[in-house]
Amino acid sequence: MKDPQLLAIEQSVRAAVASRQGDAVALLAVLRLLESLHREIETGAFAAALPQTRRDLYNLLLDMETQGGWPYIYRRSLESFLTYLRKTEANAGQDAPA
């Protein structure tokens, strides 16, 4: 069973995304916020809570292995995004009638 507080956060984020459907700038703002919070938690509270003993470290690693690993938010670089757009445009040009 999910933690009720985490479930409320999930529902809130989903509602924020749903209300911004079709608005890439607004959705980007949501992603930036989530990434910022991720970084803040990772370098702050999470780092402070890391295990101090081998046994506790083992238990943390075991949990990460069984529950899905490290929570990472991937951020596509601007260059790779532009490359993707160029490929998409090139493919669209090839499909156009002559």
C-alpha cells in the first residue's frame, strides 16, 4: 500500500500535468520543478540519511535492487533535441509528394 502522503503528491502532480496538456512550456515548468526537487532531496535529506553501517548499506542496496533502482530524472540535452528535430524534418521531407 502506498504512503498516503506520497499518493497525494502523485495525484497533485498528475492533476498539474493534466491541466497543462498541450502546453509544452507549462509542462516544461512542471518537469523543471520535479527535477529541482529531485536534486534538492538527493543532495540534502537523502545524502544525510545514507547508511552509516555496512549492514544498513546492504539493506538499502537490496531495496534499490528489488524496488526499481535509483530514481533518476533524465534531461535530454538541447543538442540531442535539435538533432531529433532535424531528423524528423528530414524524414517528413522524404515523405512529401514530389
